[in-house]
Amino acid sequence: MSLHTLPISAIKYEDVLSFCEAQHPESEILDYKQDWPEHLDRSIAALANTQGGLILLGVAEEDKTGRPQSPFLGIDLGRGADEIKRRIMSTAYDAIYPPLFPEIAVVPLPDSAKAIAVIRVQQSHQTPHATDQRQRIYVRVGSQNRFEENLATLQQLSWLWERHKQSVELREQLLIQAREIATNVEQTLNLDSSKPSVILEMHTIPYFPTLPMLEGHELYGFFREKVASSGYGNGSDSFPTLRNPTSRPVLNGVLRFDAVHGWSSVAYANYWGMIYGRRQIISREERYERIEPPYIFVGDILCHLDAFLSYLHPFYERFTLLDSGLYQLVVKLHVTQNLQIVFGMGEREHLKHYVYTSELPLFSIVETPRGLISLNSETFLSIAQNLHWAVGYSWDKDNLLAKLKTGRFRNLP
């Protein structure tokens, strides 16, 4: 993991050393500073106004190549790491408007009274951020292998002012596109639409998307090969599907789908880092104990959900997007006709109030990919709880955990 993705509190001198030894040149998202710059506020604001990135304070760069120089000179520790953090945070809060809150790690140099400060700035959705008494707006630009903070042009200013609106519109367009792709696939599979079913729809998407972040051939290779299996039941459920998958490039991304015994599975990932999953679960027709068809086991829903949540970690880690900004996770359940959801042990409840194209929003959260992954277990339980409440079934966490643990549901503690 690089300084872009490591948890800020976990960064050590060895991490900084390894990063610099890799000789990453300065770029639109990387800035080396030998000492405290005269206008640190401009550097922080320019990153936030552009694509975010890192400032390594105490690391000099070569003039011609922009690569880091060794040995590190560092900055004076002075009164300690906390004082350096306070100075940086004061600059970001008091000298920038709207204020920014960068992540900061202060790493002491071995056997020295010096340190390196790692300042990690997220791309902002509150642009433009102004400095110089709110009089100037800077962006980070490159020219002839040199990167610096420049005053924004009129065109850039217009883009910064409109970024939030444009990002929201792009997010909605990407979601509509994913749904259209999934719907078109389902129509080609010739599923029996006369049977009651539920459709489990799950997606993660950048909350403020701007430019594509992934290469097509890399995304296609990963999405075609990598799967995450559910730990519930016999582990046969996976995301994307493992059975008889068809994979192919599609508009702005990669598609993988399958249909077996009335179950359809559509998985889609795009160049912006969006992951979309849609599972159509056809009701069972055989009688089960005291339950008359049509019905669906809650495990049919939860194991699909588990596989999807399990896929987030390898995907976002592979493409170094764990700390790439905020993402939205949304889970919904669509019910086509009246049917029963069976919660196990002969217990059941009816979806009496949700007929035909009713939609049950089950969960929505905005977090970084790393945050979403760290909350996997809590997210699953929240969705399970909301599913219980949505159909009027009493919530018993301990009972559910006992059942799922015996089914080897690995996402639970």
C-alpha cells in the first residue's frame, strides 16, 4: 500500500522511505516541499480544487526530474509532532475558504530532530477554495514536467463553480446507464416474468465523480477473473457469478452475467470505480414444511448481499481507490408481486403491502471505500434489520447471528 492509501495513523518512516525510493515524480496529485513553503495554503487549496493528493513536507525534489532527493532534510520538529499538525490545520482552516481538513502524519527521522509531514488532501466537492483573503483561487497544473499552483483561468473557475452540480448529474447518469445495461441483459435472458420475484439491487459509486479513473483492459481482466464468494450456506453464491458467466466490455465498463434455474445475476463495473450488482431471485414453487408457494428464503437475499460486500475490498484495493474520496453504497429490494419471505425455522411473513413494482430502500451510506469495507459487518446487520422491519417482522439480532454463524457467514464478528 502507498502513502495515498495507507491509514494516515499507520504511516511510519519506513513507508515514507519506501515511497520516495520508488522515485515517484511530482505530479498533479503529488507535491514535494523541502521546507515550510511561504504559501502552504495555496498548495493545499490547489490540490483540493483539482484532484486531491499528497504534500510531503521535508522532502526536496530534483529540478529537472521532479523526483525526490535523498537524504531527506526534513523540517524541524520544534515542540513536537502535535505542534506541526496544529500549524498545518490552522493554515487549512484559517487561510482557506471554505476551510479544508487534510489528513496529517508527522514522521520523525531516525536519530534526528527533524521530521517529514505527510499531508493528504482529498478532492473537494465544495470548490472553489480561495486563499489570499478569499481573493485568489489556485489549481494544480503541470507544464514541461513541472507542477505548481497557478491562478485559475476563467474557464477553470467556471468548471470549479459547476463541479458539484456536474458531479451529481454525472452520478445519476452513471446509475441510469448501469440500470439500463442490467435491464437489457435480463430481457435477453428470457426469464419467466409470470412468477413472483424480488430483485436485489446493490451499488457503490463515487459520490462526486469527475474523470474516469480505471483503464479498460485492467478492469476487464480483473472483473473477469476475480470473484468473492458468500460465506453463508454452502458458499456457492458469488459476486460476480461463478456458474456459467458471460463477460464482455460494454459502454464505459465491463459486464458479467448469468442465469441458472430462474436466477439471474448481472454485475457491472465502470471506469469511474462504480460497482453495480443486480440479482433477480425467482420465487420457489415447491411446498416447504407449512409454507405454501410462492416464497423466498431470506438467506437467498442475504448471501447475495454478503458476496457483493465481500467484493469491495479486493476491487478497491487492486485499483488503489481505498482512499480516493467519498463513495455511496445503496441497497434496494424490488418486489414484483405478492410473495412470502421465509426467515427460517418455519417462521414467515408476507410482503402484503408491496405489490408489483414496489421498491424497498434498505440502506444508504456515504463513506470512503476503506470506510465501507471496515463497516462491512455493521452494514450487513443494518440491512438485515431494515429488511425485517420493512416486512413487519420482529428484529432479533442474536437469533439471526446464531443462524448465520452456523451457516459460516464470515462477515460477522
